[in-house]
Amino acid sequence: MATLAPTVTVRLADYADAADAARVVALLDSYARDPMGGGKPLSDDVRERLVPGLAAHPGTFSLLAFAGDEALGLANCITGFSTFAARPLVNIHDMAVLSEARGKGVGRALMLAVEAEARTRGACKITLEVLSGNDTAKGLYASLGYGDYALDPQAGTALFWEKKL
């Protein structure tokens, strides 16, 4: 059994605070370097534009998870809009936990904090993407009630596609 991290606290990142901005960049870079994040560091250009871009994009928020003063995890979220519910929705765009902190409750604490923030914002649902081979993350998400998206099960489940520009 994994040793649980000391009490995990989660709070909104302050993009205007230099320390929080550095935490957001460092945690996302750690995720980008992981095989589940693509296995490559963030470019210098992305590192420079990331936090100003997040701050400028309406409805975007980031949550930081801490054990004491050490930032261990990050959730970057973007508020969208559900036309079928005519209410906001929150998409978890990035979920990052430092490798040494995985399996210790940090991801769960972040997910619960995202849910609380989404409720505060009046969101009707939370969406996320997860790689089919990321069994650990899928297990966490399923344990919290997440699952495949389907309007009509006979029509199938939604797939996440992309076209790079």
C-alpha cells in the first residue's frame, strides 16, 4: 500500500503571483515529460506564453495541490458551455501529479476540488480526456463517477478527435 501524502490541500492558482505561475509551468512541464503527456518537455516559447495565455482565456482556472509548501499536482480547467443543458461545463484539460506523489491521494484531492469549483461556477458537468492505456488515471476517474459519454448507448460513445493546425 502506498504511503499517503501528508495532508493535501488544494487551492486556485493565482496567475498574477510569480510563485504560482512558476508552479503551473513546472508541474505542466513535468507532465509533458511523462510518457502519458507526450514524453517531451515544454518548449521555451510555451513556457513563456502558458500562464499569460491561461490568464487571458475567459473561464480558465488552475488548481494547485500541496503537501505543506510543496506543489505536487495541477489541474488546468477550461469553462465551456453545454448547449443541451444551457449551462456552463468544466473541462479538465490537464491533470498532472508529480511522479513521486502518485498513488498518495493528490489526484483524488484535485478531482474533488475541480468538482467543488465546477459546482460553484454553476456547471452542469465536468469533462476530461484520458489515454486508453492510462489505467491508473482511468481507475481514479471511474471511482469518482466518470465514464464514457453517450447520448444514446445504441449510437455509441463519444470519441475525442483532433486536427492539428
